[in-house]
Amino acid sequence: MAVNNFGKIGVLLGGPSAEREISLKSGRAVYKALSDAGYDVVLIDIVDDDIKSNAILLKESAIDVAFIALHGHFGEDGPMQSILEELDIPYTGSGPMASKLAMDKIASRKIFKSRGLSVPKCLEVDDKAYRMDDALSLPVVVKPATNGSSIGLSIVENKNDFAKALETALSLDSRAIVEEYIKGREFTVGILNEKALPVIEVKPHNKFFDFEAKYKSGMTDYIVPAQIDERLSERAKEVGLAAHRALGCRGFSRVDMILGSDDNFYVLELNSIPGLTETSLLPKAARCVGIDFLKLCLILIEGAYEKNKDRAVN
């Protein structure tokens, strides 16, 4: 598309979730890429989760298309997508239901499992007084059911540490997920326009890929593309694309997985709006196939218009 064909682009960033600071970085990176290329683009900071006030804000902004660079609650879990559909504003990424499912690790895991994908064994817990039984053996991973960026995530190796880990997770969400810890190599597969991008291996310097490992420079090594044999690479791509389709996602996503000692890929979660800075994982994978950051942003906006046409027809 030519520069003047997109109209006024609104980059939605910030949001009221614990991932606000990460979202601000994503949104500013997208804004800079589009602005530097001469596009008509504005930043729209979402500061709360009030549906009415945000609908007014978006309507008054007079944007033609929304680039959603929001992470976490209200930006990645469906409500913002519903507002934009009500206003008939095309937007990047998945629709309300797929977004809601992707954000909910418990609901998405049930769907993944029903589609034949491997997932870690897990329990749903909503009571801080819950005490570990024999359903899962140590070590276990404890995390909020709907948070991202590994916020509130703990690996518990000693029963005495379980209560604190659960309290941390439930301080951020009404439900926690307690899952078996699968020791193995961590990979991520980006999906763009319903095709899998090159596989990335994630090698954190910390014990696991926690918030610090994700966002502090030098704390994680990213092998792009992953140095694994072609059979495993193709299998990882198949798993990533299957997870994307299972939730009904559109446009783009990123699927995190662990390769266990049994040579099986276990899906950990799907990010319907993954990080969007130039050094984030999805852009890294896209660059491997000749798609630079600006081109990636433009592909996503083109997809927003295409999706809006499909919705109008249906």
C-alpha cells in the first residue's frame, strides 16, 4: 500500500495492566517506525479499563485503523477488540473471543489438549489456603491464570515455598495455574498471516525465562533461527500454527513451548499480542525471512483492513 492509503493510524498503547511499561515500549516502537516512514499516525494512551470512556476516546480520535500494541488486561483479552468492532474501526490482531481465550491459560490449555497438542499437566487454584497434594510432584510452576510477561511466576522446588508462590500469583489474578515443571529447551514460534516464522530458541541466563530474563539486556540468548534439525523445526512450526488456529487467532501471534526429554513439544501459552519492539521475538523471526520492522507493521495494518472486510461480508 502507498503511504496515503491507510488513513489515520492510531497506535493503542499503555493500558491498565501490570504490563503497561512493556506496552508503552511496543507502542512507541511501532509509532516511530510508521511516523519515520511518513504515515499519519497518533499515539493513544489507554489508562483505564472503562468501556464507555475508552469508546468515547477512540471515537473522538477519528482514526481509520487501530494498531493494538496493548499487552495484558483490557488490551489483549478482548474488551478493546469489542469496542473497536462496535465502532467499526479496523484493528490489528485477533478478535474478541480468540483474544479472551489466548489470555486465559486455563481455557486455552483445554482447547490445545482437545486438539491433540501436548500441554503440561496442571491444576486450577483459586484459594490461597490451598495446599499441595500428590496430584503433581515437585518442582511445579505457579503463575496467574491471565497475566503475561512471566509476572507473578514462580518455580517451586520445596513445599515450604508453595504458599508464598500461590499468594503472589493470586495477588495478581483471581485464579492461579499450578503446572508440572518440564525440564527441556525453550522455543517460541511466531505466526504471521497464518504462516509460521523461523523457530527461535530462548536460552535465559536465569533459571527460567522470567521478567528480568525477558526485559533486561544481556540476560537471555536468542538463537535465531534455532539450531535444531529440520524435523524438529518443522514440528515446532506445526505445533505453533495448530495452537494459533485452535484459538481462532488472526494476523499474528507467538506460541511459547518446551521441548521435553521425550522429544515432544509442550505448548506453554499463546501470546495474541506479543512484544513489538524491534528487538522483540516476533520481529526477530520476521527479520529472518526478510521482513523488517516497518514492513511487519504494515503487514499487520493491511491485515486489519482485510479482516474488517471479511467481517462486513459475514
